[in-house]
Amino acid sequence: MAEYGIGTYGAGPYSADGAGAIAEWGIQWRGALWGYPASNWALTSLNGWNSWTMRGSNVERPARHGSFPGLKRINERVIEAELTAMADDWTMLPALRAICAYDEDPVEEELVIWAGDAFPMLVHGRLERQAIPTDHEWSVGHHRAVLQWTCSDPRRYSITESTSLTIGLPSAGPVGLNFPLTFPLAFGSGGSSNSTIVANAGDVATWPIFTITGPVTGPVITNSTTGQKLQFSPSFTVGAGQTLVIDTDQRAVTLDGVSRSGELVTREWFPLPPARSGSTTITFSGSGAYSPSAGLVAKWRDAYS
């Protein structure tokens, strides 16, 4: 198990893009590590990483003091970082510009930052601004760069993805007794468990991804803690060897990569609550016959404000 220490992240450093270990007060982006002494770029200013704002508005009470509270949601996260060159090396700026070069149709990419927390965390964002001031400080060799990312999802996530145990369909053991009775009596082994407990260790809710493998007809995913369900049509079948993926954040349902959202007849989308609210029990069932090959797996990242 990884340990959090000063300077590096665990014995097996985060390397989703091959960059290697990230240092405290550092950034990992597109295979580059920024932050002194991991690189000759020092992170000298960081805004938006440890802050958030809400959107939405209250409605004024007619002829009364105050207002009626309206619906509130967190805005997208905007992160601005200032990097300062710690070495007199003319190749540093061209290298940084090459790493930050924009695409024709930019998409959100992984950004890892370790600043102000016990461990590094992950967001997905688009680099939307690069500024390299060419002022008096520039002329005397004090080179800086300002980078700005916009993250449509404001949550900060754990680097490690959690995976639940595989949940099978419920199977009933032998029922009743056969007459005439023969001793010793055999009562069977009982049914198999079709539920598991999952927990988000973060301080804000996180949205899981469920993966169902067939064969199963009319699959149902139930949050037994709250009673909410994701229930498919009783005639909808996930065949043997097929994979059904339910992304609760994107509200997307795909069977072997093809959208089958229309088969989801009960859409009581639910997140995994923060650690302070406790764990969640997930139950898996179906409308068809039992198959020992069918299974459900939940995946999620712990989420932080």
C-alpha cells in the first residue's frame, strides 16, 4: 500500500502518463513534472485548487425580509498556476510551450496537483490559457509562465480507483424436502449473496461506474441503503460475453460500446455519499433465470471538495 510522505507519492508513484513521481507542491501534466526540485520550474503561485464557488440564486420574499433559498450547485473549477524558472536555461521555455501546445479540438485531460493536502489529487481539465510575461523581470533573466485550466467537473479525485467485489445474481438453494424422507436429511447450501458494501472515503459525493457482464435478463441495480434503482426493461438481455456499462455521472448506458439508454426504464441515479454519511449497499438482480456467469462490478474514485 502506498504511503504519503514529503517529496514523493508512495513507493509506486503516480504515472498514468509515464511522468514518474510527483513532488509535494508540484504539478503533473502531459508527461511533465513541474515543481522544484523535481524540475527547474518552481510552483510559485496556485489559485483555484483549494477554493470553490456556488452558482444559483435565491428568490426575494415579496414584502418580507430575506429570500427563499434557491437551488445551488458548484461552479466549474478554474485553476491558475504560476511557474518560475529556477535555472538560467534557454531551453526551458520552448520545452514548456511544446508541452502546452493546443490541439484543434482540445479535450479534458488528466491534471495531478499536490498542494495543501496529505496526498496528490486528480482533476480533468482543458488548458485554456498560457501567458509568458515579457517584462523587465524577463529581460534580466527572471522567467515565468502562467497556465490556466478549466475543469467542468469541480471535484478533486483520488489517484487510485476503487473497485468493488464482483456481485453475482441471487441463487436460491434447494427448497423443501423430498418424500419419503431419508436420513440424514440434506437441506442444501442456501442462496448466494447478491450484494456488497462500497464506501467513498472523500468529503463530497462521487458518481460510480457500474459494469455488468452477461448473461442476465432485465438487470436491476439497487441502492439498498436508499431504495433507489437503476432498472432495465424485463426483456432486455445482456448476452454471454457481453458487457453493459452504466456511467452514473454522464448518464450513459452502453452495451459493448453501443448506446442502449432507452432500455433503462427506472432512472433513479445515485452517487456514493461522502465518508461522513457512511457506506452504501449495492444489490444486483435480474428478471430472468439465474446464471453463475453474470456479475456486477462498481468502480469509483474518492472525491474531495
